[in-house]
Amino acid sequence: MSTGTMCVMTGAGDTKILWDSSNRVEVDAARDHFNDLVKKRYLAFKAEGREGTRGSQIRDFDPNLERIIMVPPSVGG
Amino acid sequence: MMATAVFLGGIGGMIGGTAMAYTPAATWVAWNQTYTTANTINIQGQVWGQWNQIYYQGTNVVSGAYTANQPPPTEEEIRIATARAEDARKQAAAAQVRAEALLLEHLDPHQRESYRKDKLFIVETRKKNRYQLSHARQPRKLDGTKEVVSYCIHTYGVPREDELLGFKLLLEANEDEFLKTANATRLAA
């Protein structure tokens, strides 16, 4: 069992969505939320550790990830 | 609303002491003459200056400043507006605190120290390119310590600290996507 966190950037600071990887209901809810955001063109990054470890971009929800950061789409100025 | 009748009704009047017909053509000539100037402050001042100097009241053209006939806000309205503004300010401050905490969690010790000291930090990509991400300015590409390219890129609707974290993650994970999105300006040598 492990707990995953999805940090979703919003205007109010990030909103955190937590799930227990062994709890199917929580995993499905987190996956649905992830997919909704991806449809809105959010970019998803996995971040392992909290010391600035280099992350990578992901396309699909993985319930075993420790931390996912969802970033709204950027535009050129 | 009365002033609209002046400009569209084809009725004679005075602008700057000169008699002229208030035809749509004349109105738009005046607009366009000022619009073509480079000084945008004058544009607004002249257009609205003319609007305010002459307006229509019933069947009479009246000179003088047009004032909206709106009652002053009540004490209750002022109290509500003030409370809303204060609430918005507190929410923005709280959002910024959360965003800064999230950013600092994802910086390495050197970047964190740099951000706390100068509100900026350096990101090195997989291709070994170096970018400076600053709270105050657009991202810059560095050649050594020299800034060589500035990038115009925005993530709307989030605090600046979240925006910087997003740029960091994108640069580290997908530099090409960052470069494809941002508008680049090469800086003078």
C-alpha cells in the first residue's frame, strides 16, 4: 500500500488529491480527475522525492506514483 | 446615452469652437485622426474630451461635461465592496503562500537558497542548456552568466510561484515543448 498525491495548480494555490493505491475507489476517482484535467490540456509531471529531483512528463495516470503535479497549459506571449 | 444622439443624428454643433455637422463620417474622421497618432494617452483624452464637451439633452445640444446621473454608493454598498476586496486580497495572499511552499519543495537546495535570496533560480535541462527563472522577469536562456534569449510565456490563472514551477518542470522534462510554446527574443550582444 502507498499513498499518492496529485497537486493541481489553481488560482487558490494547489489543490491536493490523495489516494491509497490499494483502494480501488480512490484510485478510480483520482484517475478520473487526472483524465479530466488532461482533456483540459493540463500537463502532468511526476515528481519523485522533495529535494528537486528531476521530474518527467507523463501521459497516463499511474496510481503507484508518489506525487503528480498538474500544470495548466502555458501560452506564448 | 444622450451623447450618442448627437453623433449619430446628423445635427449641427460645435467642436473646439468650429461649427460642423455631426454626421457619422465627421465623427469617425475625428476619431481616426486621433487614432492614427502614436500617443495613446492623447487618443483617449481627445475622443472622450469631445464626448464630454458636447452632449445632447432632449432636443437641445448642451455644452459642458457630461455627468452620469448615478447616486453615490450607500454606506452598506461601500462596506460590502470593501469586505469583498479585503477577502480577495487575503485569498490571493494565501494562494501565494501555498504556491511558494510547493515551489520550494521542488527546488534543490542550491535553487532554494537562490530563490529565497533573489527570487530567481537556474534550471539545467537534459541538453545542458541553462535557463534563469525569475519571479520578476520572463525566463532567460543563459550562456555562462550572460542572458542570450528572453522567452515570453504565460500560465494564466495561477500564482507566479506556480507558474515558475510549471516552467521548471516543463524545461526539465520537455525543453522542446517549452521552446515551441514560448516566443523567443534574442537579446542584444
